[in-house]
Amino acid sequence: MRSLRNILVIATTAATVVVFTVMVVALYVSTRIKLLNRFDNSLLEKARLLASTIEYDDDGDLDLEFKEMDMREFEAGAEGYLQFWLDGDKLLYRSPSLGASDLNQFGGTDEEPAFSWVDLPEGRRGRAVGYTYNPRFDIDYDEDKYEYDDDDDEKDKAKKLRKKLKKERKIERARSRMKPMTLMLGRDTGPIDAILGDLFTQILVTGILAVIILAGVLWFVVRRSMKPLDRLATQISQVGDEDLSKRIELAKAPSEIIPVRDRLNDLLSRLEAAFQRERSFSADVAHELRNPIAGLRSTMEITLGKEREVGEYQEAIDDSLEITTQMQDMVEKLLSLARLESGQVEIKPEDVALNELIDSEWKTLAESADTKKLKVHWESGEPVRVTTDASLLRIVVRNILENAVSYADEGGDIRIEVASGNGKADISVSNSSSKIDREQAEHVFKRFWRSDVARTDAGLHCGLGLPLVKKVAEVLGGTATVSTSDNGDFKISISVSNYEAG
């Protein structure tokens, strides 16, 4: 089983390790670059100093003044390595530290010296700087020495001129002997490697310790942060179907868990209401079925109590058939409600002539209305058409018409109104002599509710017709409302829009 606690600790630690690694690599690389730059600058300064100690004299001979300097860093076994070449390939000087080895030339000029990693004697690793340059020409030439004085005679002037020309020819011969010099200066990078190695070791050890400490701190923090979830799980486990009135209480819950707690409490409220409806529904169904079943049993027992005429048996069978028909009607309405609420009903929209549909349903009730001497008032203008599911709309019309005929007193009035507008079809059916007041009207869409609390009409009405009407109207995208008036009229209004799939 995946653990959120472990995922948080591992993921956070891994992310920290990645970030830490990137930072360490960046720090190490930047430190290494800075150290090497300083090392290279130090090499170049030393190379410039050594290069300045080599010069040509008047005779064109090289004067190696660096030999008179302190050259202990270039002695055998030392960390400095120096080599000069004349005209590119003529070895001029090799430091004792090189022994019989040579430093590899890799280019570079006086303006742009070249730096490179090199292999040093004894397998050492080092850095070197190299460039080719022209040594200085140290000329002992004072032009003023050969200038004429005012008191010089022609002989003195000729003598000075000969000396000047001789000196210039000597300098010219010396210049012709000058060759470019190539300098290579290397140094062991062992000290830098040691510094970088120590830095890497310290960073690595520190990083490992930091990761271990961080993982421990994260585990502790996450563990404490997850306690509200543990408390939540404990409280959820204590909620059972025998008592859904309990609610989740989390004191000082983090803000992230509060929405979860609230949604769970909302869910528990809905479950409690659903269970309550289920219990009420079961009780109501049992109560509604008890009377017709008792009536059916009583009829059977009385009929079978003694020998009777054929006509009496026929009457008993008719009574039993009426009772079973009423029971079947109630069961069918319950099944229709269940299908509608579960979304198992497929809407098949078609063009419906509403006036004709109402007229066809009224014909099935006309005999009952005539028996009660009801006066029917039709109020409709132009024929109304609507795009909807005809079979479902027929259920609505049938039930509101049956309700009006059933509850209107003998000799009362029924008013049927049909209208249209704004893409909707409106149906209103009202009956007179209603005993339902405005407060009771709010309950007519509840299952098994009847205005007769004593239910003296049990077996005739089951209180499912209007709830079915409201549900079907909603499924068709419409509404169902009721209203009562002071003169005792009870009115049901249905509004259905042209159905649009989706």
C-alpha cells in the first residue's frame, strides 16, 4: 500500500538532494574556475617577469639575466618548470626540474598567451603558459654623442661621422641576428587539486549529513502534519449506518483538510437524509400495502366463510380485482419514480400536439367526471405543439387530470388551460372544493403524502401521482407547481420547454 507520508518524505528529500547536488556542482565548478584563473594569472606574471630578463646586446648576443635570479622553484624535484626555445626549435634553456623532458609547445603570442593542461615529469599534472615574443634589444647608442659641436673642425666632424656610421652598421648586424623567443612555463597543480579535493570532501560529507538530518526533520514534520488525517480516519471509522447523525469534528484542523471535513459532513448529511427517506419509504410502502392486502384478505375470508351464490363470488372477485389493480398502480408508479431518479429513462423527443394529447387522456376520465356531474371548462387558443417525449408527457397529463377528477366534489368545476410562449408549453388544471390550504400545498409533491391524515381514502389514493408528475416534468426540463385560492380552487401548473438533447 502506498503511503502518503512516505511519498512526501521521499519526494521532498529527493528534490532537496537534486537541488543540493546542482548547487554543490555549481559551487565546485565556480570555485575551480576561480582558482585556476588565479593560478593562470600567477603563471603569466611569472612568465612576463622571466621573459623581460632576456635581451639582445649590441653584438646581437643573448643576455640571459634570469640565471642570476633566485631559481630554486625550478630546481630538480621542484614544482616549477621552465623552458626557452630560440626561433621555435633551438633549445636555449631547460630548467633542472624537467630533467631530460621537454614541455610541449602549444602556441600563443605576446598579445594572447596560451594556457593548457600538461603532463609533467614523474606523472604529475600541471598547468602551463606559453607564447612566442621578441626579446628586448639593449642598445648602447646615444645619438647626441655623435652630434657636431660649434667648435669642431672638419676633421673632427668626419671622425664623428665615421664612428656614427660604424655604430649603426653594428646595430644593423645585431638586429639581423635577432630571433623570436618561445617561452613555456609550467607549474604543478597539486596544491590546487588538494584544495579542490578537500572542498569536495567537505561538501560531500556536509551534504550527506544535511540530507540525513533533513530526512529526519521531514519525517517528523510530515508525521505531525498527518495526525489530523489519522484523527479523520479514526472518526470516519466510528461512523456506522446505525447512527449517521455523527459528524466529523477536527479541532485545529489545517486549512487543507477543512474542505475535506466539510465535504464528508455534507456527504454524511445526505446519507442520513437518504437513509431516513429509505426508512420512511419502506414504512410508507408497508403502510400503504397493508390496507389493500388486509382488504383483499378480508374479502377472501368472508367469501370462503360459507357457501354463496355465483353472483356473490363474482362480486368478491370484482372487489379483489379492484384492490389488486390499485396495488399494481402504486407499484408501477414506484417503479417509474425509481427509473426516473436513477436516470434510466431515455428521452425520445418528438413533435407533440398538446391539445390532442390532453383530449385523448380526458376521454378515459370522461365517464368518471360525468358520474360526479363535474363541469369542465376548456381554455385554449391556437393549437399548441411542443418537442418532447410524448409518453412521459402523457404520464404528467394523465396524473394531473386524474387528481382533479378524484378530488373535485360532486357537481364541482374543473378548469383545463393550455397556452404557449417563449418556446414553452404551459398546462394548468384546477379543481374546485379543495380542502388543501396554502401550508399543506407545499407537501403535495412528497411521496405518500395525503391531506387526509387519517387516510380514510386508503386504497383509492396512494400519494404517488403528484411526486411522479414533478419528477417527470424535471426530467423533461420543465417545472411543476401548485397553488390554492381562498375560494377552494386547487391548481396544478406544468411548464415544458422544447427538449434539447445534451
